[in-house]
Amino acid sequence: MILASLVHRVVPLIAVAAMSFATAGPAQGAGALPTVALTINGQKLVAEVVSTPDDRATGLMNRFSLAQDHGMLFVFERAEPLGFWMKNTFIPLSIAFVDAGGRILNIEDMAPQTETTHWSKGSGLYALEMRKGWFVERGIKAGDRVEGLPGARK
């Protein structure tokens, strides 16, 4: 794998203004993103779905917290190596890279406001971001399956 050819696929997660995403759940209003209910090893979560290049580039922009068991699911057009960084993102996150079959390839912890690129260990079709430690706290690891992903592609 040639790193230089993959750098353009890094998804910037840029946070620049304050907007709370606290216990009330996903953002409300005209700009609210669609959500999907997912399950991993019996653990339920709700994820906002971002599937367009603009929405993926924005990611968790303007967020300083996440509601309990809420996150963001990035959906891509095709399975490929995925890279994410945390420049200007204020929430410590864990990211699960997921293949086309729903299997978690790897999980990485990402520190806020860093430019270190975190890569999938294989071709990913999805990336699921949750509050840092969420996966570990629930015993979720590489090889586990994410249920409910077909609903995210609609």
C-alpha cells in the first residue's frame, strides 16, 4: 500500500464552533442528519449517518460532547482503505473501521485536536465514531459484527 496515494482519502473532522450534542440526542432541526439504530454484541447505539462527501468532511463539526450510546456512522461509496484525523475536533473518540460485510476491521482511539492519521486495517465501507472508550467498555473488538448497517445505506 502506498501511503502517499491514500492521503487524499483522509476524512477531516473539523470542529470550529460550539454546539452541544449532549443528553438530548442527535441534532434537531432542519439540518438534522438521519439516524440508524445499530447493535454490536447485543449493545445498542444510535448513529447519525453521513454519506455524502460534504457531510463526511464535516463529521462531528461543532460538537463538544456526545449523548450516551450515540455516535456517527460514515458511509462510503465503495470499500477502500480509510483514514481519519482529528484536527480541530474537541471530543476524544474511538473509531471502528467496518468492512462491507459488517465486520469490524480495527478500532482506534483518537486524541482531540491532532493530525495523526488513523487507518483502517483493510478495505472499509463504514467508520463508526463513538465516545473514546465506548467499544472497550462493552468488550467490542476487531472481528465483531455490526448489525443494522443495511439500513444506513438507504
